[in-house]
Amino acid sequence: MKERDAAEVTVRETDLTTFTALVRYLCTDQLDLGEEEGGRAQRALDLRQLAQMYQVPRLELLCAQALQESVAPATAVPLLEAAHATGDGRLLAQCRRYVADNAAEVRASGGVEQLRDFGVAKGLLGDALDQVAELKGA
């Protein structure tokens, strides 16, 4: 890395907690996403981005696994949007299926209000229309 000879290194696009988690992983081979449930998903997203940037493939896989385990009513829509933005097809498919199967819980958790990406909204609307068509055909 070009930073090896620098007295000070600036790491952009991260925060101290996420960078500390990266260094802790590199030193201990342990993934620590913190205790708070909602924050774990965001930390996994941020840490996966750092793992990609610094080419740490095992950490990237561990973060992807943690994200898949984090899909819940309150996290499904933000994770869906993140998966869409990063091109994570596996997480995208999992979140779309989760939203379809747990629509009432996602809606009750405020998931609809969290939706910001118009492309994701169009995809969810398409999923809903497909389900209506299936119900009419059955």
C-alpha cells in the first residue's frame, strides 16, 4: 500500500468505530459489529465496504453473512436499498422475498416510510403486482 511510508494516513468514507472494527478484525480474526441490533446491519455494510477497499475477502464474506442474518422487518428496506446500490444480488433477492413474505410486519415497522430509492420502489411495486396476478390466477 502506498500508505506504508506515510506518517499519517487519512481513511475517507468511514468512521472511527468502523475503522476500529477493521483493525480489530485484522489483529484478532474476530468480527465485532457491536451490540445494538439496528446498528449491526449498518456497521456490516460499512465494514464490508472497507473490506472491499482494502482487499480483505474473508471479512467481506463475514459481513455479507451478517447482513443476510440481519434481515428483519425494520431492516429489510434499508438493506434492500443498500443491496441495490452495491449490486449485491444475493442480499437483494433475500430482502425482496422477505418484504413479500412479511409485508405487514415491514409496513408496521416503518419500512415503507424508509424507502428512498425510486428504482427499489419500482421493483417492490412490480413484485406486488406479480403477487396479485398470481393470486388472481390461482
